[in-house]
Amino acid sequence: RNLKMSKRPESVAPPELFYNETESRKYANSSRMIEVQSQMAERTLELLALPSHPCFLLDIGCGSGLSGEVLSEQSHYWVGIDISTAMLGVAVERDVEGDLFVCDMGQGLFFRNGVFDGCISVSALQWLCNADKKSHHPKKRLEKFFQSLYNCLKPGARAIFQLYPETPQQMQLITECAMRCGFSGGLVVDFPNSTKARKLFLCLFAGASMDIPTGLSNEMS
């Protein structure tokens, strides 16, 4: 148990196995996880820079719906995908307002072209760098995911990923795959000088070149 707690979840087991029923309920009932997830969702929403009217958003790796609740509180409509049926089961029990789908994002998304006004994702994208099965090739899975995401976003829409890459090489691979699929954008780093508060956000633009937002600094906080 201690070994499991000390490791990154990605290095323990594939997400659909790691987030089993026990782990999913523990995650959804942890006041610390709820607070962190809500804060990260609020920040991704801020970086989306949406218009003032309600939008139709995609939440990738939506889990038990904690980040989706932030979207609902801001009057947005949303669809959530996750590979863990246990996590989605908790979201259903919690009666979240979004539509939920089981989906392995590495196999590509299945939505109509140009349907979403934006996309958020909290602590999910780094899982695609794993090869949990013999058939898994991280680069191919990343490219399939980003191409399908690009297609289902409206032109000019943003996708904001809060993520925990294990190495700089992982971050480079993720970014290069996104750019190869048509996205522009780059990395936003909040609190770069703080070991504890430092957070990474990959900010992507679909079909439009925009200025990359500025990360938060300790002075701003």
C-alpha cells in the first residue's frame, strides 16, 4: 500500500484498472482531491477565455465529474469522457449534469466535426505516454487523439490540458504530436519557482494562431 501511494498512478496500473470502484470512491470523497480538481478546472476554464454566453465543452478524463461541476456552475454544457467505468459510475451517482461516455482517448474521439466550443482536461493527458498493452504505441495514440480532437473542435477553439508529465521528453513528445495535428499554442507554467504550487497547462489553439496566455506568478497570487 505504501509503495502504491508513493508512486505516480500512471506507473502503478492502467487507468481503467487503477481507478477501480474502491479508488474511484476514495478519489471522489477526498476533500483534498475535490479542492485540487476544482481549482485546476477553474484555471483551465480561465485559460479557455470563453465568451460570456454558455458554451458546449468537452471534458477529457472527466472521472467522477468534479471538473464538470465547475463547468456547470459557470452555466456551460458539457460532455465528459473517461476510460474508467468505475469513475463514470460515481459521476452518475453524483447526478452530474454532463453527458458521459466510456472512451479510450488513445483510440481517438468519436464526435462530429466542429461541435465543441472548447475542451478542458485535468490530470489525464500524461496517461497516453504509457504503453500498457503490446498494441499501445504512445506516439501513434497521441496523434490519433489530437487529430480527432482537432476535428471535433470549432475553428479557433481552445483546448487546455493540465498535466503531470514524468519527464521533459514526455512533454516534448506530447507537444510535438499536438502541433503535427494542426494545433498551435504552447506551455503555460503557473508558479514556476514553487515546487509545490507549480502547475503545467498545455494551451492549444485549433486553426488559429493566438498569443499564449501568461502563467500565474507568486506575486500575482
